[in-house]
Amino acid sequence: MDEKITIIEGPPPTFEVLDEGWAFGLVESHILYDIAVTHLRTFNGPALVERCHRAWRNQETIHLEYRDQDGLEQKAPIVAARAVDAEGGQVLILWVRTPRTDTEVEIEFTDELDEDQFGDITGDDIDDFDFDDEDDDDLYGSTGRDSDLLPPSSW
């Protein structure tokens, strides 16, 4: 039997993806998942937690069933549950497993040097550096001829 806790009214739940080490231990698998937590107001929190415990004791999965922002029905497996008393009623805290999503990273480059990071580098320091040191031999002892671009014959 497919156990589930269904949100029947109210806005869609908000999920906060966790990046704490202990949360990853909840879903050890060969597939990468994220663990997200959501807080839901309820009238019978302890009974819902007991339903979760009963399903897990019987080696069954229990899902949180809800409607997303577009009104489409979604399901997420519940991996941990807790009921707490709060002002104005009970709150059901659910940790659910969600597929790993790609994270968008924004990288910004600037033309300015940060003096704290690089010290006091001036244009004179760069001009004094010898980029063409003829005394150094490269990996194959290059002489500057085109034949030096070929690998050694011993290969």
C-alpha cells in the first residue's frame, strides 16, 4: 500500500535544501539526492509522525503529496519527521528526498587588482621579470628548430 501524507489546502510547501553532513546520511544511495526540510501546520502532528514510523517499521516508503505552484500534483519521499508544539498549534517538520538539481553559479571578473590579495605589484615589477630566459632548457632540450616539435624517436 502506498502510504502518503497529503496537503489538502493552503499554499504549496516551501522546501529548504540542507547541506549539512548529517542529512546526507538519511539517503545513502548510488543516486545523488538532496534532502530538503519543510514546516507544515497541522492539527494532528504526533499521529502523522506515528504513520511515518509505522510505514518505516514495515519497510515501506511514505510520501508527502502536494500541489506545486503550477497546480500539478507532486510527491516526495519522507525520510524523517517530527512534530513540535508552536504558538498557534502544532507544526509537522518533514525531511524529504528530492532529486539533485543543478546549481547555477555566477562568476564575476574585474579588471582591478585587489592589493590585499597580491601585495604591492607594480608595472615596474612586471617589466623587470625575464620572460625569455635563454639559459633554461625546456623538457626536451629545445634548440628552437621545427624538428624539436616532434616527439623523441625513442617513443
